[in-house]
Amino acid sequence: SNWGPGLSKNTYGDYKRFFAVDRADGREGVVWQDLESNDVKMTWFASDLLSAETIVLVTGSGWDYQLLTASSDGANDIVLLAGDRKAKFADAPFGNAEVLAIKFDSATGAETLRKSLPTTDDVLGVCQLFDSGASMVFDSPTNTFGVILSRTMQQTPDNVNHQGAIHFVMDADTLEVKFNNRQTASHSWANSLIHSGNAGNGTFLGMELGDLYPRGILVHSMKATEEWRSSCNVYKVKRKHSTSASSYPVYTEASQNGVTYYKHTTTDVNVYTEMAHPGLVETSDGGLLVFFAGEAPPLDSTNVDKNVNAARQVGFIKVVRNLLECGQVMSAGEEVGGYYKAGEWEELVNKGVGWLTSLSGGVDTSVSRLKTAHASAGKVLLFWEVWSETKYIKSQMMILDEDGAVVEPVVNVGYPVRLPFSDHPRMVGNQVIVYAGTTGGQIARFHYCTDGECPSPSGGPPAVSTTTVTTTTSSGGTTVTTTTQSGGTVTTTTVLTDGGASFATGGCHFEVLATLLLLNTVFN
């Protein structure tokens, strides 16, 4: 993903690219789609990380379907959702785009079941796919998958094909839709979903970024056993005013750069915010940490001329996990602002907002692609990229406790870790693992260790994988690696060039393992 916060693509989001999966023998795997061949593949890493095996699940030739999401039951099955890219609402405004649910044997890759989900307007309402894609997680006690799916819907009586997301629960055995929780946010520019470990079996926690219904960050609690959802808009955002509603007074404070605004709102698809992925962290005291990158102050509706109007900072709110108590926060801080509607002031309040960074370069230094992971011993790892409006600058990370207090302050990673825009990290022990594609046709596997030492591969020199893994995303440049080997440990010096800017390793330990590029970063 080589677009910055200043571009509209940043607002509308992107499909997730690498989906972590597990199986009964404990091997670590990932499902992904090759953007050149269109094949959908699963890759299993050897336990010593010295080799990898890749199996083609779906051959892409003549199959113009987008991999939307994938998950596993941790034992024998992998399930993916894929949607027909050819379905366009401009061609068939009342049409139904096909969305397939396909099950595979996780060991052999054999397809065991395929279902076409009900995408008519009275069920899932999918007329066309949308870039913010989908999220899916498995719940073992109920043997179900929870799904949030973003889509453009069939045309309504106002002659518009509206966009929004929907939540549903799917039976893991039959791939039938069991429960439909209907529309969540609209428009829905980003989504994530996790399985709740604290709220009881059969509970999913979701997060969306919406621009209207509601406008802000919406957090959901959803059950796997019934049609039930509780939602709360925990973080509201500023909005643009009309430049044509001249029957209302001029909004003098907002009018600038030759543009006159009036005291009435207008449609504003910009949300001046990125939600983190997954962005939700359950805490042991009944709380829920919600993370995002936002412009501070977030409710200043006089500062909305562009996609980015102030440096985006890492922010968080800690709310009560029981979302039926919407508005109950467990963190300090308050932001007040608002907007004019039909000449009347509408006040907005964000309670419990805390800011964790203080980037000072204005619109040319913003946090983007924020990732979160609940690591060992109550630690929360955050890592992100710093961008100008259009160019990547560097990667950073920090560690917090479960109250959002800083345990390890912001550090520069020292290597250009470039991750897919919407992907979620995975946790294995004390390791936070993320994946990316390289321009050299590899899967890059990065892991961060939050407690103690990172485990190193064992046994001699790296073995070449028997399967070539084709790149799925661009890292935006060319990687040149010089490798020296001593006693079975491979240390590399890597320089990555991106748009004319060079970044070199700086004190971090790197290892290249077959088709893997492995980054060790240790926090003691």
C-alpha cells in the first residue's frame, strides 16, 4: 500500500492481504492471494522457520474473485470468503454480487465444501464489493465464524446504491448464515473483528470507521448464538461545512484560503482518522482499549480543508467492555467541539481521549497504518508508519500497559517495516508476528518480542523453500541484502530504496530464512 494519508484511497481503506491460520500440528500458516496470477494460496512455515510449504487453494486463471477474508478452526479446516470483482452497481444497480464461502483441508489444501452466500438485498445485500473488505474470526465453543463484510448495496427507492457494512454469523460445518445482525456502519471505511477472551464464549468484538451513521469509530459486541449486537460510537470526528448553503450565516472561523463556509453541514466522506488494526485490546479489569490515528484536536470543524489538516497522532480511549454502558470510559481526557446544522450549534464530546505521540512536522508527519497486539504480561505493543501526505518516512513502535500508560517510549525501528494497510498481527507466545510481500517475490515475516529474547532458527544454514512464493504486495522499493553466516545464524545488512530515499539498518538484528525475511526486535 503505497498511498499516504493525504490521498482519498487512505480514507476508503484497502482489502486485508495476509490472513493468519493455524492447524492441529501447531504449524504457523498464512492464506493470501497472488496479485499477479490471482491464485489463492496457503503457506505453512516449518517450526524452525528455515523453510516453507505453499499450496494453491484456488487457481486464479479465469477466476476474477477477490479474497475478502480467511480464518481457520485451528485444527483441520480453513475457510475463506471471496467475492466477484466483475459485479458493478453501475451495470446492474439491483444485482447480487456472488460471495463464496469455501472450506479446505488445512493439511492437504483439498476443497471440502463451497457455498454461495445469500447476497440478495433482504439478506446480506451485496451488489458490489468494496475496498475496505471484510474481517472473520472463529469461535470454537459455538463452532461458528463471525464476519463483518463491507459492500455497496442494491439500489434503494432514493435511486442510490448506498455503502455500508454488515455483521453475520456463519456455521463452520455447513457455511450457512445462522444469524444476521444487519447493517453496522454506513459508510464503512474500515473494519476489524476479534474473538472476546473475557466476555464469555460466543462473543465477537468489532470496530469500524464510519463517516455518517455513525460518524466516528464504532465499537460492537456481537453474539455467536443469536441475532444480537450492542454498539457504541466511542470517538467522534469533525466535519466539513457547506460552501453553498448561503441562506445560513457565514461560518467566519472556518472560512479561509478564499473559501467561504456557511453554518450548515455538508456531506463529508473524509474522517481525518485511521482506526488501528485490529485496534481493540481487552483488559483484565473489564475494559476495552480502542486505538486510532487522529488529528488533534479531533473536533475542530474549522480545520477541514484537506484529507490531512494536522499531524495525525496515536490516540486511544479505554471504555467499559460492556457496550450497553455506552459512554462509560475508564481513561482520562476530554475533547470538546462540534459543528453547525441549519444554523444551530451541535456540540460533540469525546471522553477519555489520550494522545501518545506528539509529531511536530504538521501535515508532513502523520501516524499511519497503526497496528496493535496484546502481548505478554499485560503489555500492549503498538507499531506504525510515519508518513508525509504522500510518502513513507519511517517505522516506529512503543509498548503500553493495560491503562494506556507508557512502558517503553517511542523508538524508531531502524528498518522500513512496510505492512499491508488493514492487516492484523498475530500473537505466538511473546512474539507479535506480521507479514508483508516483497518486490523480490517473498513473504516477509517480521516478529517483535516483548519479553525476553526472540527465539532464533536452529540447525545450520537456511534451506531454500521447495515452493516459490509470489509477491502479493509491493514494499514500494528495491531491497538489496548482503548476508554473512556464522554458526548457523544469518545476519544481514539491508538497504531499501523508496522513491529516491534510502533507509539502512540501524542496530537491529535481521535474519533471512529461505523465502522469509525475519526481523527480531526485543523489549526486555
